[in-house]
Amino acid sequence: MSKKVPVTLRVNGEEHELHLPPQRVLLDVIREDLNLTGTKRGCDLGTCGCCAVLVDGQPVLSCLALAKLSEGHEVTTIEGISAPGALHPVQKAFIDLGATQCGFCTPGFIVTAVAFLRDHPSATREEIARALSGNLCRCTGYVKILDAVASAARSMAPSGEA
């Protein structure tokens, strides 16, 4: 058994002091230690995007990221994307436009889209598709997902830009 090391993680604005094996990945800490089950375990190989979270605002595949390396950084999961009781415009657009089927991949798509739209508020549909190309959905043809992200971008645009 590996010796555990102290790790302090800031997740969704809250600090957590943990003792973890040094090889423990961020996904396991989020789901099993912090009971934040919105982040999904998909492939465990970094190829599906289901486990995407934001680290300092940038998408990271939590199945590949060692938890210890996230120390000193802000981790945001799907649960922390918006204020309690509110929806982020991307979440609202996914609901309004029926951009989910089983919903398993949805958290990864949403956190990735939130980061992308923050940095590219006037993105074209093609740019959105490229930005989300690392996220896989096994249920849909991606049309409604792209529609939702494009709709969210329009709703988030300053007046006159949409």
C-alpha cells in the first residue's frame, strides 16, 4: 500500500484537506472523496472527455491528472459552474434545446464549452465544433449539442454582438 501524502485542494471554491496516495487521480478524489458525482468516469484513457473539469479555468481531463498536481489551483466541476440554484447559460441552453440523451457526457461538454465561450465569446459553429472535438457522445449526432453551445454564445454576447 502506498504511503499517503497531505493534499489541499480547492474545489468549487471550498478548500479540502486530504491524505491521498500520490498516484490518486483527480477524478477519483472528486467522485469518491468529495462525493461530487457530476463529473463522470468514461474511458479512463483521456479520450472521451466525460471527466473534464476546469483547473484555473482551463479544461483538464481529470482521469489523467494527478490530484497532488492540482494543489494550489482552483478546480471547478460541473457542480461549481454556476451559483447555487442558478444555471449557467450553457446549462440552460442544453436543457432548452434538448442537447442531452442519456446525459452521461453532458458535464464534460458543458465545462469544456463554458471555458471555450469565456475565451471565444463570438465563436462560430465550426470553432465550437473544433473546441468540443475531444468530447465524445455515444447517443447523438452532436447537432443539438452544437446548437446549444451556439445558442448559449448568442445569449452571453454583449448587446448588439449576437
